[in-house]
Amino acid sequence: MYTLTDLRYQALRRSPEELLAQLRSFTLDLKLTVGIWYFSPGGGRFHDRYVPDMSIPERLELAAEMARFGVKGIEAHYPSEVNEENLHLYKKLEKESGIRLAGLGPNSFWERKFEFGSLSNPDPKKRREAQKTIIGALKLVKESGATHMGIWPGIDGFTYPLGTVYYDMWDWFEGALAECLDEVPGIRIGLETKPYEPVPNNIYRNTADGLVMAHDVEARLKNPVNRKLLDEGHCLVGFQPEVGHVLMGSEILPYAYMRIAREARLQHIHVNSQPLGNYDQDLNVGVVSWQDTEALLYALKMIGYRGYFGLDINPERMPVLEAVRINARALEIMNERIDALPHEKLLDCFYHPEENRGGIEMILAESHALKKQP
């Protein structure tokens, strides 16, 4: 059964002394999730697929082998990858390997009928069709016990700035989504913003856009169950930010994630690597911007993040098992490195910068020094 994750701890403010104690005592628990969609990548706009397709049972059999790399959860799209008819296969995976269905999201960005948007489609019939998919996904979250319904409005947005009726675009999407949440109350969603792709301009382009959207949707909720949860300080529009999408928008990783956590909305995270401002590449963790990812993990350590770490990658040219092994190891190394940082000195650099000129620069330099073996 579904249990709403309590995220309110994320908004806790700590004194410098309490923060130092937190950094010394807390270590991130790298509970990994994998996305079933990239077990057999399907090619792209400019090339055919490089690996054979796999059935859902075949993919779940492969997923069981990932438990040895620290994988605790799997994510899937509704209804193409997980649905009412095959949910028993995911429950079997959990029973046999301990890997649970951690999150699922509607694939309302994929089908041809949503060519001009899903919940923001100018055609009310198409919006209702998108709502059916989202309501189905919300109900399956409740039935399966997944942590949340991820939502990436990848096909919603606009091509040309000229002539776009922005108020209607936002109102259609937010009003329709609020109706879905009231239809299946008490379920949290995880919004994933992105500046562009597949539409040239996505409807919610960055973290700030998403936070505005979260407040607007929650203000529209009417179901008494939802209103009670909001009154208790819980959010119902959470986030599952992705490293690649954040960097595509030229945002700073820990800054963006902490803006979300400050409002106790960080439900889930997706990690990978991404060249700044480039197209969405979903590279393995650490191959680009290793230092930025470590800074993100350190910020998560500061707030005591308890959620999952979703590997959102696209291993087109290597076996998915090898890709998961590499990503798991990269995160493990980063976690060990941030635990070993001089926490007291770092905090002193922040709180007393005039007395620590060059302090952080030296910490960064020393953190990359090769350690001599005894």
C-alpha cells in the first residue's frame, strides 16, 4: 500500500554547530533505482537502435542481477512498461531480489495523439485523454506502493514564442493536473523540469518555473484529503530533478536541488552527466562535471537526504549491467570523498570568509591529491 513520504525534515534549519555535527555523523545511503526504459535503448532521431529489443519479463530478469550493485528500486512508465496486467511481475522481482517498484510515471509524452501537448493541449478531448493516463498511473502508484508518480511534461510547451497564449497553456495544464490529484487523493507527484526537448520550449523550463507551478497546482486542490495533507505541511507536488535537465538550463546543481529541498519537495532525484547547455545526453555519472556532482552530494548530506538516487542514463554503446556497475561505483567513490572532507574547515570558510581567503580552493586542490600507499 502507498505511504506518503515525509519530506518535512528537508526544511530543517541548523545552527553552525548542528550542521557540523550533521556532516560528521550522517552518510548518504546510496539506494539506487534504475529505469527499465534504458535496458534496451531504442535508437534516436539520427540512428537505428544498437541493441536488440527486450520484453518486459526479460528486462525484469536482468534487473534482478543489479541488486549486487546496490540497486533497490526500479522505475517504469505507465501503461507501456508497467500496468495493471503486469504489476505482478514487478512484485515478483521485489520478492526475489529486493528491488521494488520505486516510481512510475505516465508516458503521456510519447503517443501520437499528444503531438500538440498532453495536459496543455488546446483540444479539451486530448487533455481528457491525458488525464485518463495520469489518473491510471496515480491509481497504480497507490496499488503498488511506489513512492510517487513522476511526471515529465516533455511534449508540453511551445515552438514559437510569437502568438503563444501563455496564460491558457499554464491554466490548462495545472487545472487538469489538479483534477487528477483530487481524483486520486493523497498521492504525491515528482515533477521533472527541462528547458527544451522534445518540444523546442518546454512548459516548465527550470527549477524556478517548477516551484511556481507547484504552488499554483496545490492552490487548486479541493479534495479534503489533499487539503488536510497540505495543512499539515506536506507537499503533493514534489520534484524528481535530473542532473542533465538542470545543466541543460545552465543551472547550478546544488543550488537548484536545495531550492527544492528548502520547500520540503525533494521526493526523488535522477543523476547522470551532462555537458552544460547541450542536448540531453544522459551520460554516466561522473564522466562530466564530477566536481559539481560531488558538490550536489555534499549539499544532500547537509540536509540528511533519505530518498533514492535514480540512475537516469542512456547506455547505447555498453551493456546496461556494466553501465549500472560503473555508475554505482562512481557514486560510491564520491560518497567516500565527501565524507572525508574537512567539514569544520569548510563551514569556517563559509561563515568567516574574510579569515579564510583561498581556503576552499586549497580544500578542492587537496581533495584531488593522490594518496601515497603505505
